[in-house]
Amino acid sequence: MIAEAIQKIKSELPEGVQLVAVSKFHPVEALAEAYAAGQRIFGESHVQELTAKCPLLPADIEWHFIGHLQTNKVKPLVAHVSLIHAIDSDHLLHEVSKQALRAGLRVDCLLQLHVAQEETKFGFTPGEAIEYVESGVWRQLEGVRLAGVMCMASNTDDVRQIRSEFRLAAQTHRQLRDAIAASAADDEAACAFRHLSMGMSHDWHIAVEEGATLVRIGTTIFGERQY
């Protein structure tokens, strides 16, 4: 079941779009089955769960942290994670950089955009993200590398609204990348800022059509979560 679901999704993904298998609340055995089917990128949203699963699974797995991250949970996370998707403030990015440097690491991070019409979503508005990137404050943080943006669309069945929000995220991603390139044409930061993480089980097809490079799919692969 898991293997078939992964194969079906990957057969529909265009070249250059990667699947993040959202494995939070699913047992290690389910992840091992997905690994056996060729999946190497897994997304978790609880630090304790991610750090508990890491030593039980193959070392070549690429762990992505996709949940809301509190600053007091950064320290145990940085040694295990390849990409943090949901950086929603300058304060959090500073903490990730500080803990990464202490561990002798540099961690790739995505700025979370708030494009949904819901107050419960975290992140920078598109305007705030552009202002932040143009400020250049993040360039002083040697323990992190800005690798793009992520977003979540509104929890709605309105396809037009979902598409509009993904389109806004993609437009903002391009503006941010252009701003980085304009400020330093030869800067590696312009090349690093490549990811657009958006789309989940119910809306990933729309996300891909609007330019996603990472899609976060859980239920379609693993079934309903085991809380």
C-alpha cells in the first residue's frame, strides 16, 4: 500500500519536484516500508519524535522539519535535520544559526509565508518577507542558509482560492530570489534560494502547477495518522 502510493505520486511529479513523505505520528515500521520503496526524504513536525526515529532508521534519510518550531526546541533538532521548512521570525532564524554554529553545522531553512486567509497560520506576509530579505540581516547568520520559502494554503475546498494563494507564494519566492541576486550577483545565496515548499495530500497537484519544488504528502502515503 505505502510502496504503491509513493510510486504513483512520484510518477506524477514533474522533474525537479521532490516528495517529502510526511511521517509524523506514524510508526518507524511505516517509514521503513516507505524507505524500502525508495523514499529518502521524510517530514516530521515534533522534535522529540524526529530525534527518536533518527537512530532507528538508515543514515542516508534526509529529515525535514515541517512543523511550527519553538526556539527552546532548536538545540536538539539541528544535528538531525537537513531542512527546516517553517522559519516564521527573525528571532527563530537567529536561534537556529546560534545552535547550528555551536554544533559546527550550517542548516538550510525556508521562510514561512502567511498567504492563507486564516489567523491560525504562522509566518511572514509577502511584504514582510520581502522587507526582511532586502534588509540583509540574515546575511550575518553564518549557521543558516536561506533555501527558499514554504506556505500552507487555506483549509478550503475552493480551488480558485488555493490556487491564488499558491500563486502569491510563487510570485513572492521569485521576488525574494531576484532581490537576493540583485544585492550580490555572485553570491551563493542567490543559487541556494531555490525551494518552494507547498502542497499537501489534498492540494499538491495545484501546488505543482503553480511552481512547487517540494510537496509535503502524508495521508495519501501512510493513511490517517495514529495519534
